[in-house]
Amino acid sequence: MNKGNLLLITIVASLGGLLFGYDTGVINGTQFYFSKYFELTGGTKGWVVASALLGCFFGALVAGSLSKKIGRKNSLIISAILFTLSAWGSGLPSFLPQSVDLLVIFRIIGGLGIGVASMNAPTYIAELSPAAIRGKMVTYYQLAVVVGFFIVFLANYQIDQSGDDEFDLSQGWRLMFWSELIPCIIFLFLLFLVPKSPRWLIMVGRREEAENILSKLHGQEMVAKEVDEITDSIEKADSGGGIGTLFKNNKFLFILLVGSAISALQQFTGINAVLYYGADIFEKALGFGEEDVLGQNVLLAGVNLVCTFIAMGTVDKLGRKPLIFAGSAGMIIGFLMLGLTLKFDQVGIVSLLGVLIFIGSFALSMGPVVWVLLSEMFPNQIRSVAMSIAVAVQWAMNFLVSQSFPVLVESEVNTGPFWNGSLPYFIFIFFIALIIFVTYQFVPETKGKSLEELEEIWD
């Protein structure tokens, strides 16, 4: 097996994840300033932040049919173009007529790119990787997401060091958006250098091209066996592979429901409430000064990055389910520390440690493992459309959490004497406990099995 080539291709595809993480992180820093610049209410700020997620939702919905028609690689090229347009338009210079509505439009364009990339990048990596290391290869996508977080938090922090509050309010947040242009252009260029997915090539009748790619990546002795397995899997599946196929086949429908459930529950952990509104949490809930909040975000991103490396080294050794169980327990502990210190007005180092334990536990489990499971659990014939639906569900739930979180934080119930600002975190704890039940009851262990072998597990 040519691990060098496979690693390089995986890194290029994972840049879609880096831009996903970068875009998520850039809104954390920028919303802290543009919400003051435009004098936004909690509800309006939630709309500006969450508007990109509408684009993610619709991008994920069309990603399946787009991927099936033009392939994983070409779909990623389209996403890179959308990323670039969004980064440029979101940071329009002050002499152009920038407005909240225009900012929302460009955020939605970027969301379309994220939606397309978040379905196609893990699928593309999984379809090029052999079973023995597929989990590790797909976690490069999640690693790229957290690297994106880390890089953008560093960029935001450096831009914020001007010491000029007026500059930060009028220009700094625009530069934060424009900093995304650099990885956007690199991603777009490198995509022209990687091969197409061999499984997609076989699905569209281009077997010889698929054999050439597999021989370069996995070795010539493995090609015939892999191509035969892929071909048999496609031929045995119901024809069509569209929405109709999903609802005519009970097994396919059940797999879709399980995939959609874990996809939705990933968002109900509250991860993106912390990542999108981390600056607000550090300033308002934890009492940090304005000059400290972006520095705390760098710490948060650093923990996220380190723990993702740990997940990469263990996902193919320990398996998917053990990581979910351990990480879910850690997330509950982290939010209990944060929630109880808020409720009893004892905010301090324990509160900060709670946030960091939550982030680290998510990075060990639901962050990378959900993408691994989604990329490998769907049969070949329905992979595009099922992955598209499951990812769309994830973005819909992300929108729901992101839109409602600032409203809930400022609500009378949450700010009242009983909850004292802690209510959102106890709601998230309930859903994290639900993850443990759903994983134990319905999710099979997929470690070490080929994509074709996994189809038999569900029988």
C-alpha cells in the first residue's frame, strides 16, 4: 500500500474540514465585535451566526445528488469556490455598503460550501482508504476541523492585539473574515491534483480508471478483490439508490434513522454553542475581561487539537463505541462542573476546567467518531443520498441549537435565581446521556471491517 500517496490525498480532502473549522471559529471572534458594531440584539446575533447553518443544511441536502452526478472530487471543488466567495463577501471593506442582510447572504453562501464539503470529504476519504486504517484516515477530517479552529483563533487573537478598540469594532472583524481567503485558495488549487473516488468511478461504469487508482494506493495484488467486492455490493443493492430506495428497503431506512440520530445528537451535546459563543461565555458567564476572551479561545482550541490527536491514535485500536462511551462520560462531568458553579455562583477556575474537559471529551469521541461512522455505515448504493440526509439533519440541529442558545441564555428562566445562568448546560447533559443509550442499543462496532463487509452487519 502506498501510504504516502494516500496520506497526501487525505490531507487535501481534509482541507474541506479545515475550512469548516475555520469558518466556525471565525464567527466566534467576529460576532464579538460585529454584534457591537451593528448593535445587535441576542435574537438578531443568533440569526447572523446561525444563518450560515441554513446554507449548510441545504448544501448537505443537495450534496448527495451532486456527489452522485459529478463525483466527490468535483463536488469538493464547488465547495472551495463557495468558501472563497463567502470569505471575501463577509469581510467587505467599510467603504462598501456592508449591512447585516448582506453579511447574512455571504454567510449562507459559505454554509452551502460547508454543507457540500462535510458530506463529500469524509465519504471521499473513506472510499479511498483500506479497512484497517479507514477510521484513522477519516479522523484526519476532524483533525483538520480542529486545526481550523486553532489557526483562526490564533489569527483572531493576533488581529485583536492592535490595542485600538475603534479599529477592532470597525475593521478588525473584517480582517478576521478575510484571513480565511488563504486556506480557501490553497484548497481550491490542490483539489485539481487528487484522483476521483474509485467507488464512484465503478458506480458510473469507469472500472478501468478505478482499478488504476486502487493499484496506486492499495497495491496491485488487492485491486481485483476490492473491485469485485465493490461491484457485487452495488449489483446486489436495489437499483436507483435515491430517496425511493431508502423508503422501500426497511434495512436501509433503519440505517438512515440510526445515522441521523447520532448526527443530531452530536449537535445536542452543545459543542457549537461553546464554539460559536465561546467569547460570550468567557466574558459574561465566566467573568473574563474583554481583553482575555480571545486568549481563552486559543486555550480551548489547543485542548481540542491535542485530544483529537489522541482520538486518531485510538479509533482503529479501541473501536468507535468505547470512545463514544468514555467521551460522553467526560462531557457530562465537564458540563456538571460548569453548570453547578454557575448555579451556585461559584464561577472560577473550576468553571473554566469544566469547559475544557467538555471540549477535550468531545474531541475524543463525538467529534471524530461521528464522522467516521457516517462515512462507513451506509451501503454503497445509498451512501451518497443517506450521507446527505444524515449530514443535513446535523446542520438542521446545529441551526436549532445556535439560534436558540443566545435567546435561552438571556431568558428570564435562565437568568432567574433558580438556574442563575446554568440551564443550557443541564439541557445538554440530558442529551449527552441519551447518546450513551442510543450508541449502546443501536450502533454496531465497525472497527476493522471493509465498507462492503459492513453492509452485512445490519442484516
